[in-house]
Amino acid sequence: MKHILFLAERMSIGFGVSVVIGELTTRLAKKGWLVSVGCRQFDSYFSERCNVIKLEPNSRAIDSYASKHNVDFVIAHTTPYFEILPKLNGSFETWAWEHGDPTPSLFPFDRDQRQKFIDYKRNHVYPHVDHVIAISKFVQQEINWPLAEVIYNGCGHIEIGPPKKNLDEPLNVGALMRLGEGEHYYKGGDRYIEFAKQFALENIPMNFGVLGRGTPEEGKIFKQAGIKTHLNATEEEKSKYLQDLDVFLSLSLWEGFNLPLVEAQASGKLAIAFDTGAHPEVTPFIVTNLNELKTLLLSLDKNRERLYQYTVKSQQFCLKKFNWETTIDMTLELLSNKTQRL
Amino acid sequence: MKRNIPHLYKTLFPFMIIIKNINNYFILISGYICILQKINGLKKSQQTFWETITDTPQFELDNSKIDILKGWYSIQFYSETLNNNSTLYPEISIDYGNGYVDNENIALEHNNSHYHIQIYFHKSPVGIRIIPCRQAGLIFKLNKIKLKRIPLPLFIISAAINIYKRDTKNGRNFWDIIQEKLKLIHDFGLIYTINNLNTLISNNEDGLDWGVDYTRWISEVETRYHRNIKTKLEKLQQNSNKNNHCILIISNSLTDTNIDVSLNSVKNQLLAPCEVLILHKTSKVYCYSTTDKNISKKVVFNTWKSTTHSNIITLLKSGDQLSEYYLLALENCLHESPDCDVIYSDNDERSADGKRCNPHFKPDWSPDFLIESNYIGETLSIPLHHLKNFLYRYKQPIQFLTLYILYHFSQDNNADIKHINQILIHCKHSNEKPTPHNGNLAALKTILAKNHNTSISVKNDNKQYRVKHPLTRSLPTVSIIIPTKDKISLLKVCIESLLTITDYENHEIVIVDNQSIKSETHSYLNELSKNPLIRVISYNKEFNYSAINNYAVSKTQSDIVCFLNNDIEITHSEWLSELVSHAIRPAVGCAGAKLYYPDGRVQHGGVIMGIGGVAAHAFYGEEGDSAGYLNRLSSVQNYSAVTAACLVMRRELFLSIGEFNHKQLPVAFNDIDLCLRLREQGYSVIWTPYAELIHHESATRTDDIRRSNEIKTEVQYMQIRWRKWIINDPAYNHHLSLTIGNDFEYSLRQKNLSSIDARTSIDINPAQYPYLIENNEDRIAAIVTDEIKIRPDKKAEKPGLSIIILTLEKPELIEPLLKNLIIAKKELYNRKKINIEIIIGDTGSTSPEINSIYKTLISDVTIVRDLTYHFSQCNNLLFSEYVNFDSVLFLNNDIIFEDTINALYRMYVALNDDQKTGIVGSFLTYPDGRLQHGGVSIIEEGDSKGLCYHPGHGTVFKKPAIDSVIPIPAVTGACLLIRSDLFVSCGMFDIQYEIEAQDIDLCFQARRLGYQSLLSYPGEVQHLENATRPKGEENNQDRARFVRKWAVFYSEMMS
């Protein structure tokens, strides 16, 4: 049995990378692969579902683990494990599964440091691994590594039901983001708050909600803007939250893929996002400013039948384009190249 | 397997390929069959026809079974279109091993029944593509393609006859023609002239780079830049952070007659300076302030320095003239880089009769080049605070102040020096040798004094210096790494010359044997390994240049590594000392040498990014003793890359930068990739003409075609990874040619760029790389900007029709259009009670005819003048400020209605007939009856999926029934009628589109909001397309933006 070792900083609820690794792990295991996940932090949700181990990001620890457990593939998903890959010395293949890095200028205080990390990977990691995987064309082009293989994430891990028709009730509009103040600009929290306030000010009947990781203090600012706030929800609560929405918004200024946006569409919601990051690949509804978003929302509010039709087609698009079976097939194809050589 | 046609056969019997009748086959008379493959944008139509489904359909010749040799060929293309009035305009694209370069396609010329061209393959092509036309929706039959080799004598005779016929037709006499051609042969050499005869034949009409004359460059490229930069004048003038400019004319004496020349140029500035000074001494600190020719007052320089409000000082050498756009361009540059230290621009010279000549298209900041050969000149701009600092320290004559400043910054690794890539200075042309003067040298010596033991000497009639950097007292250890596989005759020359000629003492030679098989090789290597200076190590894996060298470096411990090809011959003893003296400088990443062919011609004079699609050697084939363009072949300088045929760098840096890229670049471009990574990290790459070696290059390359096929993925990797450098190499100049063999010739390539600071070019498909063309940072900036865009306060809801026309000059178009619209306005009110208002947005007309037209029509038309052209911004502004009615028609000024009254009425009715209709456009035709616009569609498959195209464009227009309408994804903004409230709901035209697609975006937005767009036929409407905008203004950023926003929506929701 071939053995894959995934590496990531953490395996915790609320982090998209953890969801992706969790899905890859369980689905590859079903195909007969032995899969372990090495990380520095993890929670019980993932440790119950996958073979998660604590593994320090240093080459000696990883080499030793790989040698002891006959690992055939070491696949890093996040820093600092990317940086370790070229230093490993085993007879296994090394892959960098790149989820992308937010645009450094979104973080003025450590912009240069972030840019250095990005440059370091391009100069010192990608040239020295066997495969670079990018989770979207956007990431492939942004990391400037044209030979990276694009393998999209799937959406089948979310409960998929038929889109609901809301003909009379006020529209439920929601977002999903980390609520920490430091990420407001990047994730679009501040824009979302202003947007919701504007609707309230103009007495437009629409319900706004947000779900995400954060402290009660961090949730307060959303609540004050009239946004129904769900803090630190479980996967089940998240699923329920998505089910209750009519329209999902992402005002984030960078996303390597935006798993929640795809999850929302898969669960039968219309998803609208800014022309940033990988959004143009993952939703048909792209807006380039808040005015355009507002007009679109009002138009959909007025014409619920059209909203329903758009929602149905969005779900079809999403299920067709983003499914874990394809993700696994593409991964297996790359894995099999090496396996044949072995 | 490839069949080799016997060489004798190929020489004596030129071979011919004939593609017969459509389907897929080439039939070669010598019996070889080649397949013509469909690559892109084509589908079969009926049995024998092809239909183009994109605007870049392509066939590719599979030449894997035959060799097409270097030489002259005639290509003939016989076709017919289903519609006899359509024309194909085929092009040919050639891949010489570096991939296909779209903007180097060669158009075939029409000749009665077919298209043809005579073309020179400068080496065996790896691939040939045929682009039958640049139009989607065309149906054609491919009857025959002939590719026929022409023996050189025959070609020369036929070319000479063609050139002679053409020139005499242009009224030139026999002797003039002969003299001119002899001069060409004299200037360029016989072989070069023959190899470029096709350019001569085509009379430079096709935009090829070779031999573009400077006058043509001025008229086609510079005027375009002037037009674009002028559009920024108003914005820059109104900028609250505008700089205060002072021009300081530096002269030896107040009686210097050159001062007037400079002063006159200052007075013509479009952006006026705050003050103008003439400075003729510093030690005495007197200067004179003036605003015209007359000196108005005398001020103490020190007083001026402390009281002036100017913050940017332009030091202008007396006799130099500033272009009238100088300060405008400077202000624009400062707007983008407010904290830079120095700004310089390109310059040319003025001959005695005032004619402009000798353009100096300079590289971006190249400090090593500067100190050896001042390529910048003596006119530049600098912040006042810097000037004060320099003047405080500077004790030499004033005329050397500029050089002193430049020399100072050449030693500052953090200096931010900006280069405006435009001719903004005109210097006086002089054939005189510069007078020897110690001032320059003194200025340089003062600056370089900090670098102990740097020696400076004068050369080339005082035009250049030779700056020799010192080696450390204890020589750093050097490992010379030479990969090899057999071919010991070459290796022997290399090793023996290395051992006997090199004067650098502290080195070892590491020979890396990569699977040599010959016994004599092993014997020779065994013998060599007995030499204590030589180590032989084995790399026993398949050839991978990067991996071999990386492995070798891992087996060394020295301070410096020198990568050397085994076909290099050492001819000068000091080559290694020179290279090491640069490599040990902390700011230097690596250093490369000047390589010659055995016959003395230059093989490598640095690397220029972009030539041939990725990169090529500078000055390839140039005479060995040539100084090169701007002395670039005789001065140490900073290039973007150098070849690893001989490359020296610090070992530690090599390891920390990530070694050679053995994964993606096993065979080619690994040296360029390494250099660019060094440049990306802030290190400089040095090329020096003082390390001279012979490179027996051709001896090691026996199978170019095989090699070219192997490196296709490497080409692709380079083109994406280093795209920005390939498009615009900072060590070169974007006004110089990227055609192989034409480096440092003037180029027209900038005339196709959409804006003066366009970072993108036409070589990357926006549908495939929408995120590369505009990165996330730019996309975020667009969102933030959009949040403050204009929204109209008042509502345009009265029933009626507002007509908005943007116009510039063209009285012959706008006058009849307006007169007809005014008649229609009156008639439609009288007959149908439809209110009409006409709003003109003039974007800068100045002609008296236009003034007179406006004067007579002022009572019927709202005229808004002095707008700066931007389609979206101008139309949005006019709409927001002036529109009163519930329908608005956007019209180009080159639209001609056959029946204006009825056309307007029919479109108006079509818009209001159905509440679902949001937008109505019209079929538009050319004056010759061909279709100009029949709606816009989206490409649904292939590499260009998501891009827009105009179906049926150029075909003969079959008139539909009057009043007929058809739903269509989008219509052109040249004639677009929309509901006013919908226009507001859509946020008006999106101002982020610079040139194109804003109209299509509007239609798609309307569609998303539930409104359809209709294409109507309200009677004949002509569009003289491009009467207002130069043809070829395409903008890949706009296209990428459109694709990102709408490609998925179209495929999932609309198609």
C-alpha cells in the first residue's frame, strides 16, 4: 500500500485548507491509499476523521517519519512545510500543493515579509519539488509557476439540496468570513458592514447575516450594523446557515479558490463576488463595485423567479465543475506516474 | 522518422511542397507527404470548406517528416471564399525554436488569383503556421499552398528586378537606386543585405523592424505618445500635489549663444515651469533668473536655493533642447514615483539644418555603463534637496555637475533612478571629438575614490573610460566548471588554452563527464586528472545542463564558481581576473564575458530579453571591433542576463538563489533564468568586454531542430515566468527591435500599445491568462476606485430621446451628421411628438471649421468642449450632466444614416415596444456595402473562449426586412440606444475599460438585470469605423477584465 504524507500548519475547523486535506485524505483512503497528515496543531474534529499526527516542520523529523513509515509522497499544503521540501532526503516524491498567498499589499505592516515568503517559494521551493499543484488558474498565474497543475477543490462535502424558491419573504443574504479586525479589509468585513448599513438606512427589507471565527467582541461590530452574527459554528451549523440563505456574498479582496462560495452554490444559493482572486473561475456572478452589487441584489429581489433560475444554473455549474471525484482522479493520475516508476 | 533529403539534391533541385485541395494533406513532389493540421479556430463546413470560428484560426504544417532548410522560399496561397466579396488576408507564422511570436507574423500579399510572399528562413524552422485570416465566421476553401525553395542567384535577380521596378515607379532614377543599394551593402554588408532583401522589397510597409527610418518612427510612434501624454495634461495641472519645476540651464558663459536655443525650448513647454535660471558658475554662486530671452534679474544663487518654491530642478545643458512635452512627461513620471532620486529620458540629436537624427534609445538605470560611457547625457531632473546636497560638496567647474551627480548615484545601490522611455531632449549634433578635459575624470575619480584601488583610464577619443575594479589581496578561489561529453578535440582546446593563457592563479578546473562513451575521451580525462589543478568528476545521468552544473557546484568549496562551456577557447590572459573582479562586488550577482566566433564576429554581447520570443544574444554577428550602439559593445554594463557559456559568480550566492532550475529548464534558458532571479533579488548582472573568449558554438550544436522541439516547454515556462522582462527588458529599450538579427534597430512595436504606460502587450492571450495580464493588486485598485465613481443626481425620466456624440475634429463627418439629426429632431417632434436633444462632447477640436460649425448650431445642440477623451468617462459625464430624456442614444461621429428620421424613430420604437428590451443597436455597414457590425458574440470554445468577436464582419451585408429585430448578446457602442434608468442601474459605462468592451459589458449587465439587447435594421446605417480611433488599438487588459467578469456568466447563464 502506497503511503502519502500531507503536511499543513493546522487541521482545525474554520480553515479551508483543513477541509481540503480532510476530503483528500478520506477519499484517497477509500481508493486504497494510506494517508497521514502531519501538522503542528489539530482539533478533535479532524483527528477523529483522519490519521493526524503532530510533526514538526524540520527536515530531520519529516525524513525520520517518512523513512519509518515507508512514505512514498510528501505533499505540503502550507508554510512552513513548503520550505522544508527541498531539504528532505528520502526516496519519496515531494509536492507543493499551493493554495496561494493573499496579495501582500493587503497587509501594509508586513507586506515586505509576505512578499519575501512568496519569492522564496518561487526561487527555492517550486524548482526543487516533483510537482506543484495550484488550486485554481488564478493561483497558478499568481504564483507565476506556469507548469503548476491546476486541480480544483470539490464541493461534495456539503449537503446538497434543491434550491429553494423564496417568492415573498425578505431575501436572506449572508457571508462567511473570519471576523478578526485585522482581516476586515482583506476579507471584506468592513465593506460588508457598510453595505448592510446602507440597506438598513434606505429601509430596504433584506436580512444580512455573517458566520465565521471570531470573539464576541469581534462579532459586536457586525451585530451593531444589523447583521445576524454566528460565531465559531460547527460544520453542521455552517451547513444549516447556508441552507437558510438566498444569496451568498463574498467581498473578499483575495481568494485562492473560495471554498465557502462554492459550498454555497452547491447547497443551492446564488453566490456573488468581487472581481478578485479566483472568483471569476468559481462563480458566474462577478461584480466590480458595491454599486453594481446593490443594483444586482435589488433586481434579484424584485424578480424572484429570475433569482431562482440563476440559482439552479449556478448549482449545476458548481456540481459539474467542482467535484471531489475529479479532484481525486487528477491526483491519482499524478500519483500513478510515480507509482509506475516505483 | 525524419527523412533526410540528400544535401546535394536540396542544393541542386529546390524542392516544392504543394498542398492540394482542402483536406489535410500536403503532397510533396519528391514524394513526402506532410499533414496540414487544424490547430485552432477552424471547423469543417460542408465537405470541402473550412469555417473560421475565432479571429485567429490556424493551420500548422507537420514538418516532422521533412527538413525545410535555411534559405529563400516562395509561398503561394490559393483559396476561395464562399462569399466572393470576402477576403482572407493570410499570414504565416514561423517558429525557429523559440515558439511562435504573434506580432512577428508575415502577411502574404495579394496577387490576382492568389496570395504570395518571398521569405527567408534564417535557419530551419521548427514549425510553420498559416493563419488564413483574422476573422471569425468566414467560410473558405483552401485550394493549394505552394512552398517553393528559390536558389539564391535566382532570388537575387528577381528581387533586384522587383526593387528596381518599384523604385522607378516612384520616380527615382537608375543611378540613385544603384547608389542607395551600394550604400546599403557598404553599411550592412553583402550577406546581411541579401538576407533582408524581403524587407527592401516590401518597402517597409509591413511594419517589420529592419531599417525603419527615424522619421517614420517619429511619425508613427512618437506622435502617438504625444497624443496620449497630452490627455494627462489637465489632470496633472489640477493635481494638488503638483510639483513646482525649475529649469536650470548650465553654461560656461553668459555669452554662450547656445543658451538661446535651450531657452526657446523651455518657453514651448506644455506644462510651464515656475522659473528658469541660467547658471554659469557655482563657486561664485551667481545666477540669473529669466522668463524670456532677456535676463531679467540677477540673484545670488545661495539666496535662490533657500528661497525658491521649486522642488524639482531640471539641469539642462546649454545647447540641449527640451521637447515641449518634457515637463509634462516628467510630472507624469513624478506622479507615479514621487520619491525618485533622478529622472532621465532618451534623446536624439539635431543636425545643423535642424533635422532630428541619431536617437539614443537608452537602457534603464545601468550604473556600470554610466561610469564607463555616460549614456545618459547632461540633462536630467532631480529634487531640489538633492541638488543642494551636491552643491554643498561639489567644488569642480559647473559644467561637470550633472556627471558628478550621476556618478554619485552610480555608487548608491538604493538609488531610485527613473528613465522616461521617450525622446524628450534634442542635443546638438557634432562630429567633433570631445575636447580632453580633466573635469569629467576628476568628478569620476572623486566618487570612485571610496573604492580603493579602482583604476580609471580614458579611451575611445575621450568618449569612454575604462574602470578597473580591484581584486582582493588574497585572491578568492575559483572553480571553473566544464561539463563535457566526448568531443575531446574541443575540450582539448579549451583546457590547454585555460592552462597556458589564464593569468589568474587561485583556481581549479572541475571537468564534469556526462556519460562520455569514447575510449579516447576516458584516456584523455584520466590523463588530465593527474594534473593537480584539474579534477574530473562523473555525472552519470541523462543530459540536464542545470543538474550537471548544480551537482558540480556541490562538489566544490571555492569562493567563486565559473561556468564554462567545453567549446570555449581562452585568448586573453586577464579574462578570469576581470570577471572575478566584478563577481566579488557585493551588489553584483554574476558576470559574463564577450564571446567571439572563431572568425572574429561577436557571438555574445549580453542577452536581450524578448528577441525571438524569449531572449537572444545582443550584437550577434557584429564585427568584433565594433563599439556597438551607444558604445554598448565596448563598455562594461548591466544587462538582464548573460550566457552561462562563461558565467562567474559567488558560490554562496549561487546556492542561496536556488542554483540552476533543473526541473523546468534542463536544457535551455537556465542561465537566463538564473540571472533574472538574481535581478529580481536586486543583484546586478554585469557584462564586460574586457573578458574576451572564443566560443566555437556551432561546433557543439549539430541538431538544432531536435533541440528546438525539446525546449518547447522551456520556452513556455520562460514566457510566462519572465513575461514582464520579455515584454520590456529594462536593459534594452522598448523602441528597439525584437526581431532576430535586428537588435538595436528602431522599432515600431510601441505603436500598437494602447496607452503610454501599458504594461501588457499583444503576445499573451487574455482569455488564457486573465490574471497575469492584470494582477490582483490592480484588480483591488479598480474596485476601490469604482467606489467613488460619478452617479447622476438628477433623474432622466421625461419621455424622449437624448443623443450623445463624442467627437474630435472631422468637420466633414460631424457637420452632415448634426444637420441631419437637427432636421430629425424637428420632424420627429412635429410628426410623432417625440422630444429629442443632441449633446456633443468635443474632445479637443481646435480647427476653425469646427468652431464655425458649432457656432451655427449652438441653438439646436448642447456642446461641451475640451473634454479629455475616454469613452466611458466622457459619455458618463455627459449623461450625468445633460441628459433629460428616458432614452439615450450613444453615437460615434462617423455614423451616417441613410434616412435619419426613420432610423431614429424605428430604433426608439424597438426599444419601447417591449419592457424586456433594454438596449437596441443597429446593423452597421461600410460604405462599400460590407457588414461592419452585426452584433457581438462570444467565442465559445478553444483558447480564446470568452473573448468577443463580430460575427460576419467584412462579409457582404444581406439586408433584412426594415424594422426587423433579433436578440443578440451585445451591440456596439458606436450606435447604442438604452433606457436611461437602465443605464444608471448598470452604473453607466464601466470606466475601468480603457479602450474597448465597455459597451459589451453594459449589454451583459443589462442582460443580467433581465433586459435583452436587440439588433435592429432601421434602414441603412454606415459606420466609417476608425475614423476617430486608430486601427489596432486593442487592449488586452480590457479583454482580460471582460473575460474574468463575463466568460462564466455567458457560458452558464446565456449561451
